[in-house]
Amino acid sequence: MVKVGLLARIVAKPGKEEEVAAFLAGALPLAEREQATTVWFAIRLGSHEFGIFDAFADEAGRRAHLEGAIAAALMARAPELLAEPPRIDTVEVLAAKLHG
């Protein structure tokens, strides 16, 4: 069961929106390799705003994700792609439906 999560909001620099979208879509294989990442979504919130929502069974899983490859890759490309630093909020998952 998932109990904790992260909600990241990402604002692309003007003209970099499609590069940010491609970067996020391309991060899926990295998320799939993370054993503790139960769910991972890259989402588009508007023309230049994006988000990532992911959830974990516990704090150790959340911490591992924050210290993992996706976060490192995003921060490495942030000066080139992002209009501002990502806003990352820790969240508590109150309820979840994980199967279709």
C-alpha cells in the first residue's frame, strides 16, 4: 500500500516546453527501475507547466527516489529547461486505487 508521495511542479522556459515534455516522458524507464516507486506519473498541467506525481510505501522509498536518477537528471538540466526551480511537495496518500 502506498502511504507517502511527492508532487513536483515544473515550469518550462519559453520555447522549451516540448523539450521538458520529452524529458519527462523519457524518464519512465528510470522510474520503472526504482523498486520502491509504486506509481509514477509525468503530467502536463498547462502550456508551460508540468508535474510529476509518485508514491511509495514508506519514507525510505520516497527518500531513495529523491536521491535517484530522475531527480539528478532533472536538476542537471534545470538551468537549461526550467524557468524556476522545481517545487517539490511531500504528500501523505490518504487513499489509492492502483489497478484498472
